[in-house]
Amino acid sequence: MRNRGVEVDRRALREVAGTPGQLTIMVTTDQGLNRPCKVARLTQGELVRAELKDVEILWMNDDRFTLTGFEQVKNEAGQTVDYRQSWLISLDAGPAFPELPKRRVSPNT
């Protein structure tokens, strides 16, 4: 809904395609705040595309959910600026658990 604090035209939002990637949510130590922090990272391979700090799940239904948190960006003066952001996540419709290789197991007697 906003880009660096500036509201994005809602018609333009409908035309924006999502960013595919792997979403990971974890607790890590924030060096700046010197405390544990829940972080959501969207990655493509080794590249971190986006990150939210102090993340919370606001809403979930079927294969979609909304995360909210703070995105940190450096401004022109090199200062870190926090922007409140929300992400709408759509899950891939692939299998939840890939099929594991089958093994023959014989019982111990």
C-alpha cells in the first residue's frame, strides 16, 4: 500500500505481480536493538529480496495470509528508517510434503 512511506495508487497495486521466493520466519537476535526479534525473510536462492522485523501474522485463510512488521531502509543520509509494512502471502499450490524415497525395512527378529 506504501513505498518508502508514500501511498501507492490502488489501481497500480492491482497491476503489480508478486515476488516469488522462499518465505522463512524465525527468531534472531537484533544487534541494533540487542534483543530477540521475529523476522520474516523472502529469499530467492541466496539473495534476500525483502525482510520484515517484529513480524506478526494478522490474518490467514486457505492458501493466503497477511504478515505485518517493520522494513528497515537506509535513507539518502545513510540513516536507518523503519517503515511499517504488510505483505499478502499466497502459498504455492504444490504438495505440502514432497514424496519421500521408499525404502525396504525388515523387522528385527
